Amino acid sequence: MTTMGIPASSYGSPYDSSYSSYGNYNGYNQTDKISGQKSNPAECETCKRRKYQDGSNEMVSFKAAGHIDPDNAASVVMSHEQEHVANAYQKADTGNGEVVRASVRLKTSVCPECGRTYISGGETNTQIRYYNEDNPYQKDLKSSDRSKYLGANVDIDAG
């Protein structure tokens, strides 16, 4: 399992499609202050300083903390997580394996200063199945499969 993102208070990137796509969502826009919040999303210092950093041991982007534009955060984080998926496929190819499952999940949080919802990180889970022909259990499985499938496909010519 690989993850991108450190706790939302120090890393991540603000993003909410309702702000960038429409500019005004239910009468609220980025210049309005939400009741109970310290600032509006356009002036939020926490969102301006927020950075991402990859926490995995793979060679991918964001090994050093970096800021992401709030309007592009979802696509940048998804692209980063797809690097982990690509690495899993490459690892499977080099080790006589097969990627059985790969899933990516984006995480969201709410900024404590302005109340805006943002992408706070991502998580990639992959499962690789390796074939080991020297394993005695694999040999037994093959021999039992042979007897199961022997004669299952018969081509008879009634000539």
C-alpha cells in the first residue's frame, strides 16, 4: 500500500469542483466568509501554504514537499497515484507476475481556517500474484488441474 499526503494540517491541496467550475455554489463564492471560519477561501493562508509529500518508498513524484494549485489538485494527485499503479505493473512484468487488483482512492479534508473542502492525499493499493513453477504446491496444483481438464475439450470428426 502506498500513500501520498501527510496530515491535512500541514500538507495537501485545497480543491472543490464547485469553486473552480462554477465560482458560486448555493449563493457562496470564494470571496464570502463562511460563518464560524477565520477567513474566506480566496485569502486563506493555510490553503496557500499547504504542500504534498509522498510517503512511500517508491521512486515517484513528490518525494520532496511541493505546493499544488488548488484547481488542479485532484488531477495531479490522481496522476501521482497512477505512477504507483504503473510501478506495480512494471514490477509484475519483471518478476513473472500479474497485477490482480489496483485501486486508487483520493482523500478529502476540510480546511480549519476557511472551511473549504480539499484533496488531502491519495492512497494506492495493488495486489500482484507471482507464478513460481519451482514451488511444489504449484506443481501439485498443475497436476490436479491436468486431471480435471483432461478430455474436457474433445474435437470429434464424424467423417
